[in-house]
Amino acid sequence: MKITPYLTFDGQARDAFTLYQQVLGGNLEMMTFAQAPEPEHFPAEHRERIMHVCLTLGDFRLMASDTMPGDPACGGAPYEGIKGCSISLHPETITECERVFDGLAEGGQVIMPLEKTFWAERFGMFVDRFGVSWMVNCEPA
């Protein structure tokens, strides 16, 4: 069994995943609501939102979509952001850890600066400019 984090955005999935691929690498697959078999089922002004996006890094995937305003999948309520979880990354070197942290945290809010801790060569936490919480952890060699 594999576990895959699935994020929901309010129109920022394309920009978020473009950044994630630039920083993390991997293979990016993206589909808009306009590309669905029956796009007329979706409001014309929202058809360029992302219906599904998947970033594949080796055996791991990060997936997402954009919600529609008033989406029943969100209880019909306004979008409230991504809450209650963090994506944890584990680069193998300090250099890679710093590059990933800096690249994803740019324009966001650093919660804990990347620094040496008693359990890791580097650890830091931030919320990126799209509202996604991240932890970056480089364990001792």
C-alpha cells in the first residue's frame, strides 16, 4: 500500500505544482476541467482550473486539484485553505536541504528557520506562498 498526499487549492494548483516541480524535480502531469470529457458540466469561468495534477518523484507522488467555488466536496462552504497537516521532505544532503527549503519557502512564511537540531543536521518549517505547510529534515549521515 502507498499513501499519497492530496491537496486542494482555490485556483493556485497550476502555479503551486509548477514551483514544486522546479524545486523538487520529477514528472508533472496536469489536467484542467476544460480537458474533461464533458467540460460543459463545469462553469466556463472555472474550466482552466486544475481538475487533477500529479508530481511523481521516484516511487512517491504528490497530487492535487483546484476546488470549484461552493463545491459540495467542500461542504458547499467557501474555500478555507489547507489546514492541519504538513508535507515532510527528507533531502539526503545539507546542500540539497538548503536548496529545497529556500526554493519552496520563498514568498511564504518561515515558521522555524532551517538549522541544526539535536535530531537532524538541518530542520526547518514553513508555509509556502500557496498555503501549504512543509517540514524539511536532513538527518545525520
